[in-house]
Amino acid sequence: MAKKSMEVVKGIDLARYMGRWYEIASFPSRFQPKNGINTRATYTLRDDGTVNVLNETWSDGKRGSIEGTAYKADPNSDEAKLKVKFYVPPFLPIIPVTGDYWVLYLDDEYRYALIGQPSRSYLWILCRENHLDEEVYNMLVEKAKGEGYDVTKLKKTTHTNPPPEAEDAPADTKGFWWLKSIFGK
């Protein structure tokens, strides 16, 4: 049976979507350290309408991060289908790697979001705070299930309170966790 096409949010206000989002749960990736905690993304709108993406995670007390660029896959569409481009490896910007970032659900207040992509290999539940009400979490999981995702693969992300400040941790110079940021690749 062919899977139905995914419902994607329409008419997203990118300016409102900017700022920091905490990863509440995701499909684990072989590129991500199993002990990565406090994982988060910070989005900043640039003057040209593209988005600066900063993904961070903490592993063994060290901060790993990668920066990239997000932009609308089709500027004329009102669907929230974005492309995200990272240069790999981050310290040697040679090979651009592009992935899909589809906003499948976003609440009216822009407080929590469900992010996926067409292959259904990757899924993220994001929230403005580093914790999410169980009822809301379960609703997002059900939505993902309805879009054809195998939600048994979802793993909750560990967060500490208060969340770390970026300056607090030594940089993780050897970590390859940033590859997990490449959606579906």
C-alpha cells in the first residue's frame, strides 16, 4: 500500500519560528552519541530570508555543535517544507550536505513542533522549553503515527535544569554527532 503524502503546516511565520527549540524526543541516529543530552537548535533569520541553524548537544560534559542554513524548498509554496544545508565537516566547508526539514505540526503559539521528512527515517519533537506536557507529547506522537512514522523508534532526550549555557562547556572537537543533523542522509 502506498503511503499517503504527509500533511505539512501551511503559512508558517518564519520570524515567529525563530529562536531556541529544545529536542524533546527524536529517532536516534548512528551519527549521534547515545549519551548526548540537552540537545537543542537555535534558528536566526538572516536579512536574505534564509535561516541560520545552530544545532548543539552535550556529551561527556563537552559541547558539540554544527551550523547550517535553512531555506524554503519552494519559495512560492505556502507549505513549511524547508531544506537544511550543512557543510561537512564543519571546520572544513567543502561538501555541502542538504536534507529535508518538514514542519508537520506547530501549535498556534509556536511553543511545540513536530518535524519530519519524506523518507520518514527521521523525526523530532521540539519545544520552546526543555520539557513538554505528557498529554501534548502523546498528541504529537499520535500525529506522527498518523503520518506513517514508526513511533516505537522515538527516544526522549535527557535535559538538565537549568539548561547549560554554551560558554560553560569545553568544545567537543572530535565529535561526529553533527552528522545526525543531516536529515535522511
